[in-house]
Amino acid sequence: MPPEQDGIVIVGAGAAGHTTAAGLRRHGWTGRIRLVHGEDGPPINRTLVDTGLLPGLLAVGQIALPPLDDVELVHARAVALDPETRSVALSSGQVLTGEALVLATGSAPRALDPSVEVDGDVPLHVLHTADDAARLRTAVAALDAPRIAVLGAGFIGAEVASLWATGARVTLVGRSALPLREAVGEAIAARLAALHAERVDARLGSRVVAVRSTPGGAAPARVELVGADGALEAVDVDLVVVAVGAAPAAAWAGFPAAIPADDRLRVPGMPGVYAVGGAAAPEVDGAPLRVDHWDAAAAQGAHVAQAVLHDLGLAADPGPWRPTAGFTLMAHGAVVSGRGAWAPGADVTVEAVGDGLLASARDASGTLVGVAGWNAGRAVAEAAARIRTAAAPVV
Ligand SMILES: Cc1cc2nc3c(=O)[nH]c(=O)nc-3n(C[C@H](O)[C@H](O)[C@H](O)COP(=O)(O)OP(=O)(O)OC[C@H]3O[C@@H](n4cnc5c(N)ncnc54)[C@H](O)[C@@H]3O)c2cc1C
């Protein structure tokens, strides 16, 4: 006998899952909602893990997402998906079955490339959960003038490196000489790279080849890298933070990469199953597009709530999901923000906005498709309103 369906099950209680649950209630769903959260502690605003929790500016309770009325929070890990019955098996042994199932498990930190030799007992820190932040904070606090290697100079690496620009010796290693150029254009990426060079030991354009423990050495660990000039370099450090990006957390559901979804966020071939947020790659203009930013995940959650209810015959069709959200990054006191697309080949113009910069990207027809700012948040917000909404987003 098939399991009894009971309400709507949402797996993942972050930006996308939380907003899905809130959206279902807003659209009038009165049935049961179960929201599965796979971490200890409350569901959190993850964007504040590095900028709020890690420096000790905020406590976990202050970054918790607001509890939702009449939504059951289930603390467990999902371990398997049965799309036929729309069931999810949990680590607790429980099986949840819904009239609709929304997969919103976000992403997980990528590991170092397997070509990087890691030997010995080197503590490699990542930064994703509140526990990760607590562990890293404790490790840093135990050291006097710690030497920290941050491997990866993308969004999280940039923010983390800038936290300890004083009071510690930070070595920031990035593969690109101009990190984030694809997301914000060359002019703004160059300003960020220059600021990194001023504030930390920036090894941009470098490739890590090994991380070794060095018991009895000058420091507990040694990072070996090939520098921008091709020479082998070594940096002695007390601890290593790996910030080389995040991959979709979808393997538990049988997806080796991002979960595919159509433009209503439905998983193809799995009726009643939907996917949103960092775990998903919905179709935009015929191509899959994964966007792992908070606002985009929240927007997908709001959209899928209506799509689910539409498919159950309870709401109007929300139409195709279109990515329009952006991001904000804070590093060394500078604010980098972006909205819309930076498609390769876009025509980019840059103008001064006070001490900041506003970069605008236009497609071949001259249509504004993306903007990015360096200390120009207001100008970005104003320009964003003129972006063609059909644009693909910053990824
Ligand atoms: C340190 C850090 C800083 C960031 N800063 C920014 C920023 O400044 N701006 C920005 O736009 N974005 C930022 N991001 C990215 C942003 O947090 C994500 O894009 C966003 O949280 C994605 O939302 P989501 O709902 O898909 O996933 P999440 O918000 O990560 O939520 C995932 C949910 O799924 C649960 N889960 C995962 N696996 C399982 C499982 N197997 N079983 C059950 N539950 C599971 C988790 O416990 C959680 O409840 C940052 C990310 C990190 C890690």
C-alpha cells in the first residue's frame, strides 16, 4: 500500500525552503507543512555565518530565521528520495510523504581539488554552518597573532580574509589574478585585488599544490603553491580555511550535480517534486542555470510556493521563474554589489560614483543586462531597475 500523503514536505529550511513555507501560507494553503532542517540549531541566515558569527558580532540566535506559524520543523538529514511516492527517508528512520515535495537542500563547501596533496593532520576549516564558524573562531582565538591561509578568493574567501586583516597574518590564495571578474567586471575586480594586496598577503593567480603538516616545524602547516610567475612558493601557517566554492547538496536525492528543474521549478519526470535554491538548476531561456545567492534562493522559494499550489489546482500559474536578484560582498570595508548578468562578451562601461565605481554591461543590442558597483550600492539599486528582466543573473 502506498504511504499516506500528508500535506507538503519541504526538505531544507534555509533561504529557499523557509520562503517556500511562508509563501504557501501566504497563498492560503491550510494543510500540513513539514520543513526538514539538516543542521543542529535553528535554520539560519547563512550569509551572516562569516560576517556575523565568525567575528563574534552576532550569536546564532540573532541570525536565526523567524519561526513560521503552523509549520512543523523536523530536525533530521534526508538520506533518500522516492519520487514515485513523493517520499523522503530521514536519518531518524522516519519517512515523510507529501502531496508535493520541495527539494531545497542548498549547497555544501567544495573540497580541495584531488590533485592537491594533503598530508598529515592539517586542520582544514570550511565555513558553511554555524558550527563551522564556532570551530574556526575558537581555533583562531586560541592563537596569538595567528597565521591563516585562506584558499580561494571568491565571495567567501574575500570576506573571510578581510576579517583578520589586522591581528593576524592572512595569506589569501586565488587562482585568478582578478578574482570575481566574471561576476563584477574587470574594473571592480581590479579594485578588489588591489585592496587585497594592500591588506593581506595576497597570492592571486596562484595554484595550491600541497597542504602539509609540519610537526616540529616553524608552524603546524605549510601550504605549497605555484605562484603567478610559475615559481614554487611555501607559506607556513597555523590553520587553513578552504573556500573554493560550494557544490549542490543533492547527492542524497540521487543527483550527482544540481537538481534539474523546469521554469516552474518542477523536477522533470517526477510529478509533484520541485527543486529550488542552491541545490537546483532551473531552466532559463532553455538552459539550466544555478544561482547560489540568498536573494535568488528566496525568490525561487516564493515562486515555487505558487507553482505547487497551481499544480494542486489552488492558485494561478506564477509563470516562468526569471532570475533578477543580485548579491552584496563586503571585504576590507568596501562593498561590492551586483545585479543582473555579466554574460561573456557584454559591452561594459564604467563610471565614477563619488569614490566608487558603477559598471554597466550591455548586450549586442545595447540593452542593459547587468550592473555592478564598488561602494556604489545606491547607484546599483537605481540602475538595477532598468535591467532587462529577461537577463540571466550573476552566477
Ligand atoms: C559563509 C557564507 C556566506 C554567504 N554570504 C552570502 C552573501 O553575502 N550574499 C548572498 O547572496 N549569498 C551568500 N551566501 C550564499 C547563500 O547563503 C546561499 O546562496 C543560500 O543560503 C542558498 O539558499 P538555500 O535555501 O538553497 O540553501 P541554505 O540556505 O544553505 O539552506 C539549506 C537547508 O537545507 C538543509 N539541508 C541540507 N542538506 C540536507 C539534508 N540532506 N537533509 C535535510 N536537510 C538538509 C540545511 O540544513 C538547510 O536547512 C553565503 C554562503 C555562505 C556559506
